Amino acid sequence: MTPIETPEAARRFARHIASDLSLYNEEKILEGLQNDNLFEVLADEIEEGRALFQKRVSPELYAMNFYDRAIIDILVRSKGHVASKLW
């Protein structure tokens, strides 16, 4: 596979991984938000996605935190309607 070497492509890839996590783990996400332990509930899945992201992007792009931002945007911000202790 060709490594991802542009910021925009890295951002898109990170959001793609986070979207897949959201799609396949909806119940866990809701549970984690409601109980204020989202990152513990999804720790394995998030780390698996992080490893995939790190494997596919250049080290410089990995250091720009695109993956972490995508996790927050897609797994947390998009679920603002869920009753949670967080908000």
C-alpha cells in the first residue's frame, strides 16, 4: 500500500477509521458516553484504529494528531444529543 503523505488524505483516513468505529460500535459508544467511560469501553477498538492509522501515514502526519481529533469529532461531538455526565 502507498503511504498517505498529505495532510488532507491523512485527515480523511482518520475520519474514515473513526466513522467505522462509530458504525460498528454504536451501543458501546452510547454506553460509554452515558457512563462517562467511553475511552475505557472502546480502548481496544480505538488502539486498533490508531495502529492502522500509524501504519499508513508518514511519521510527520501521525504526529499532527489527526486520528485523535477524528475520534473526538465523530465519537463524542456527533453524539451531543446523548444524555451524559460529560455535558
